Amino acid sequence: MMNNNKSGVLKRLWAVLSTPTVKYSVLSLLVVGFFGGIVFWGGFHTALEATNTLEFCTGCHEMRDTVYQEYKETIHYSNRTGVRAICSDCHVPKDWTHKMVRKAKASLEVWGKLTGSIDTPEKFEAKRMTLATHEWDRMKATGSIECRNCHSWEGMSSEKQKQSVFKKHTAAQKEGKTCIDCHKGIAHKLPKEYVDPDEG
């Protein structure tokens, strides 16, 4: 008797699902759309996060052989506390809006890879000033939001910083400066054409 009830329920359910009525067609579309949206969002998010890994960023020789080698010599790569900032920590904002804007611009930068505009060390060096200026301008426009994911004015200790450095940070905060105003070249070589405005 129990098996008859189960098969009866299954038959009625199949009849409802296979009967093309407007009510159930809309419901079916909503259910399919809902689960399809979840699958799409999961795939999109997974792909987005995959493009934020160090392995992805250094997957092409243009990055691996130039800026990655420079970065490995900095405090962001190796330091006394063992905290490592990777490419995406400095070049991809954490908040959704800025992250999407940055990812859209980065997809345009793939064009440089496809056309070979920086595929040799010589071509890269020839464009280093342009590339760096674009990055500095972007960071300035966002108030160095990527730096501030880890560093904050409030977290700076007058006891743990050298007094001269702490005074410079305090003055920079009062003047409304952002990290990139003073910290160009912190993770990569400065372009040979760069002139520090404070030095003339």
C-alpha cells in the first residue's frame, strides 16, 4: 500500500511538471533561473578569485621575469613577521565596486600580452614609466585603497616607528596625502625617467 502511495505521488508530480500550463511554466523558469544564477555566480566568483592568485599573476614571463623578481627583493615578499602581500593585495581593491572596475581594466591589459607590446625586457623597460604612471594615477584616485587594506594611519605607532618617519606620516595625513604620494617604487624598480618631486 505504501508503494502505491509513493508511485501515485510521483505520477501526480510528473503530471504537474509535464503539463504545460502558464502557472507551472513560470514557476519552472523561476526555479531554473534561481539555480542557474547560483551556478553562474559560483563560477564567476571562483574564476575571479583564481585571477587573484600569485601563480596566475606570474603566469606570463613578462611579469615573472621582471616585476615579480623585483618584488621578491622587497619587504612585502619577505619580512620578520612572515606576512606576505601578493600582487592582488596591492593591485586589486577588496571592495566589490573598485574590484570590478580594476578587473575590467585588467582585462584590457591582456591586449598588451596578446600583441606582444611588452614581451621582451627591452620593450618592458621602454614602457615602464607609462605602466607605472597608470598604476600610480589609479592608486591616487582611490586614495591608495589597496595599501589601506593592511596599513592605516590609526595603526601607526609613534613608539614603534622612527620619530622622523612618524612625523612624515603625521604630516602626510594632515596634508591629505595618500600612500602612493610618497611610496612609489616600494615593490618595484622606479622607471629610469622618474624624478622625485621632493628632490627636484
